[in-house]
Amino acid sequence: MQQHTILVVEDERNMQVVIRMALEDAGFRVLSAETAEKALEQLANPEVAVVLTDLKLPGMRGEELVAQCKKERPEVPVIVLTAFGSIRSAIECIQAGAADYLTKPFEAEELLLAIQGALRLHDLMRENQRLHAVVSDARPRRRLIGESPVMRRLREEIWQVAPYRTNVLITGESGTGKEAVARSIHERGPRADQAWVALNCSAIPRDLMESELFGYVRGAFTGANQNRLGRLEQANGGTLFLDEIGDLDIALQGKLLRVLQEREFSPVGSDSIRRVDVRILAATNRDLQKRVRDGRFREDLYYRLDVYTIRVPPLRDRLEDVPDLAEAFLAELRSEMDKPVLGFTEQVLSTLSRYPWPGNVRELRNAVERALLSCRGDLIDLNDLPDRLHEGFAPAAGAEPAGPGPEGLDAWLEERERRAIVSALAACNGVQAQAARQLGITERSLWHRVKKLDIKVERMVRD
């Protein structure tokens, strides 16, 4: 059971001792301060759950301390102590944000009741912080669509592993829906009613990643004006999804390994040890074994994550699922855009089902979105589709590619290169760094190819 920490701010030594004894006898950990200034130093300790303060203090008064506590640690309730003749001041403190007040003298039972009430408020406020962080990061939930043999096998694997707390490594090409698989594992497991927190390891600069993952305490670095929960603590009791785990900095891999082994961590700037209970689901489109051989990924972390591996198939391996996926995306997008398009023509569905989709499900959704924007009638037709889908696109998977025509090998290769780049850019919404990773080339190389082939890069920005 967690031992809560209470900060007692009282300048009368005898009263401080009495309060400490009552709280410690009840199983609480007690920190003490004789002035508001010293109390604010103690407040930086992230373990402080409740502040109990006298209103009459030397230096900064109790009323000012209440205001500062509210500003710096809004999730920490404050109980004020006052003499009978100063109840008006206590009520003013309540109006300013204090959680409760006690008039002196008081019985130990009254004190403990007030503390228990404040702790319930503290837990509710912490939960609100966590849920706010989860909701701000949440993506629209989407069921795994498709009845192809590979999708049926994928669902069977999810059902097999979901009931356990086992770490799962989800692999597959970019855009295949690895996060949707991870979410399905979470929703079908025993933690379904607990937190779901997602973190993209490639989307956050390296120097910010540690504080994003582990959180930080006030004063840990310039600009750290208050304590902040990291994603690990936000996910406590639930599931943490680490996308693009192969891009995690090697220095942080050791700290993540400690979490997996010991179930504990320390926030940035703190020496305190936090216990955490999370299920880790990780995803990557990289070859982690190769990165281990290259010294870019810790072997011990790899084996901790790779307890069970699920490979998400590329869309070209399940083209029979494309019509159902397209219809699902259309229903979702027309609701967002408030555009009453009824569906697709048969020619469009046939075209979508023959395209190889190098950008996978993400590219399909992008294509449906662009087609919906272009559509002026009740049905999306061929003219609404992006050019790459109906202007001699590459053959479907398993088909033998046509050889060079009269224009010669160079022109044929250039056209195939153009289509691959255009598809990758479309799948990544024009983000060249992501497209370069999908194509397996450097961002600089992609930039030169885009310039050489005179490809127009369009980046879609969504609210």
C-alpha cells in the first residue's frame, strides 16, 4: 500500500510534534517546516500529497502559502489550521483554493478525517491530470477491418496475447496500422478500463524525450516551473504504447530497460524512486535485430520487448480488404467534413483494389480524403482519385512488372522512382523525413530526387 506524504507547516514546536505523532501513528510519512518559505522548498518534493498549514506564520503568512501552493502544485490539497477567532480567514482561504480547515484545538480523529478527505481530492486531481494527458494524445479508435486470411490470423494473435501482461513487439511497414493493433490488445486485455497512453519515439527531440517519458520535478531545468507527470506515470495501471521504438536514443534505452526489469524509475531532477505498473507495447518498422548488430539498439532491451512479436501485414498482402477499408474511411471522413457523399463507383473500388499501396493503410486513408475533397457528386468516381492511382500505376503485388517500353530503360526507371516517391509522400502527408524512412533513403537523398524529378510536395495540415 502506498505511504502518503503530508507536509506540516507549523511554527509552534509542541503543536508540530503532536500533529506529527498523530499522522505517523496513522501510517503517514511526515515532512515539516516552520515557515512558508521553507515549506515551498519542501513542496518541490513530488511525493507531497497534502499540505497542512497554520495561518499564523513568521514571514510569509499562511494565506500567501495557500495561494503559492495552488499555483505551483494545484493537485496538492491544502488544509489550514486556525484559532476559533480567525475562522473568517480560514473561510477566505477556502475561497482562495484551500481544501478544508480545522480550528484549534482539534481531536486526532478530526485531523485524520480531514487528511483522508484531502487525499481523496488529491487522487481525483491526479487522475484528472492523467486523463487529460491521455485524451490530448488519443487518436480516434478504429476497429481492425478486413476478413482476408492474414487479417483473421492477426486477430487470432491479438486474442491470444491480449489477456496477459506480456510485453509485445509489433512490427510492420510504415502505415500498416501498428497502433490500431496495439490498441486492440489493450482493449481486449484486463487493463481495458485503465489508461492508454501513446508516445512516438521519433516525433520528440532527443533532449526532450527523457522528461516526456519519465516526467520532471520543479527546478530540474530552466523552465521547469512545476512538477510534470511523464508518460510512464500517466499510464500507471494501464498500457504504454511506444511507437517507433527503434528510434529511441541509446542512452534512454538503458533507463527504459530498468523500468521493464524493476518496475521503477526516477523523474528528471529527482532522486526519489517511483514504482510503476504498466504494460509496454512497442512498435517499429525497422529491423531491430540489425540495429542490435550495428550497436544502435541494446540487445537486452530487445529481448525484454520481444517476448511476443506480432507482424502487421502490408496492405498489398490483403487487397481484398481495400473496399471495406475505403468505405470505413469514407464514413469517418464525411462525418468530419459534413460532406454527404454516398460512396464509390464500381470502377473506383476496382482501381483501389488493384493498386499496390506502398504507403499501406495510411496512404489509402489519404487517398480517400483527397478524393472526398475533390468529389462534387453523390459518388466518388475515377476523376476524384489522386493521379497516381489511375495513371498507369505499378502492378499489384505478385504481378510481373512490365519492362521498359520504347522510351527506354532510363525513362522507365525514372517513372517508377517518381511513383514510389509520390506514393510515400502522400502516405506521410508530405512530411519528407517520414517519407525518406519509408523509402529507406536519407532525407537529403529524397530532397535531391524530389528536385531532380520536379515533384510537387503538398503537405496536408489537419486540426
